[in-house]
Amino acid sequence: MNLTVAEENYIKAIYKLQDGAVVNTNAIAYELDTKPASVTDMAKKLKEKKLIDYEKYQGISLTAEGRKMALQIVRRHRLWECFLVDKLSFSWDEVHELAEELEHVRSEKLISRLSEYLGNPTTDPHGDPIPDAQGKISKTRQLVPLDKATAKRLEVAGVSDQSSALLEFLHAKGIRLGTQIDVIERYEFDNSVEIKIRNQPAFTISEQVSKSIMVKSI
């Protein structure tokens, strides 16, 4: 089924917001920075294509076909992010917007070759899982935010906030996926955390930042 770029963006937004429940039009409008009336118009088109279930005032949810399409878009987006970081040396704060454009290249042959070329990765540069060609997502090891981690030696395995401001901050501090962190001290006063990265002086990060860094113990 051929979808327009706008239709694909809506499908992906609904997938992101759905999380097992129906999504209201205002939430989709906010996510896509558009008007609720525009969401209603698009919902009618997507319902005709049998990609969503939609009744006025009762919210929107993806059909099985809609979810399959959404997972294909997510797969393409996250594989392109891997390619940009791993092969073209973009930093993780630069790749989201580029991948937003590249995700609309629909050639299955290209995406299959891209995945093979990258070694069939299961997570993107931000730690999010990459669906396989059948839309299955492998269960990743349980991650915890840095502010809740109890181990002293940790590995950065993802970020829960992918705003460019946070990613730029982490990049400037030398923190990226796979970075090993030693927790030196936790300060009760403001819940900030003093950490050390190999070959760097120790430094302190705020509670807000530590809540956004997802880690696993080593």
C-alpha cells in the first residue's frame, strides 16, 4: 500500500502515542504540530484505508495493518539513524531530523541491504529497539534511569528524552551509547550525581539529566 509522507507521519505518531490505548485527536495534533481539524480529516482517510479504527469523539487506534505499517516506518527510521552514526560519524543529537526524511524511502530491498550492511542491529543510537523485517521487537535487557541505579559501574544503554538540547549536552560531556560511567557520589541536597568517565575528570550532572540517561550494570 502506497502512503503519502503525511499519512506515514500520522501512522508513526499514533503508534508512538498509542501504548495500548486509544489516542485522542488533540494529542496527535500536538505531536505533529497541527490543528485537531486536520487530524480529523486525515483520520477519515486512514480509516478508509483500514489502517486505523476511528469513531468521532472516541479516539483513534491502529488496526493490525496500521501497526504493521508503523513498525516498518520505525524500522527504517532507526536503521537510518544507525547508518548515520556508525558509518557517517554523525553524533546522536544530529541524526533524528535526517532520519525523519530518510524513513520515507520505501524500498524493501534497500532497507534489507541496509540492515545487513549494519550487521542487523537490534537497537538504534539512542537505545531504542529496532523492529525486524517481520515487525518483531526483541526484548531488551531491563534498563533503569541513572538516578535509580544502585551499581557503581554502569554502561549507558539509552536515553528517555531525545531532545536535541539534552543530546547536545551529553555529546559535549562525552556521554553516548556504550559509555562506561563510574558513580562517585550522589548528593541528597539536590539529587545531583557526580560521575566519572574514563580518562576524564569527574563532573556532576543534575537530577533532570540523570533521570534521562538509561543504564545497565556491567
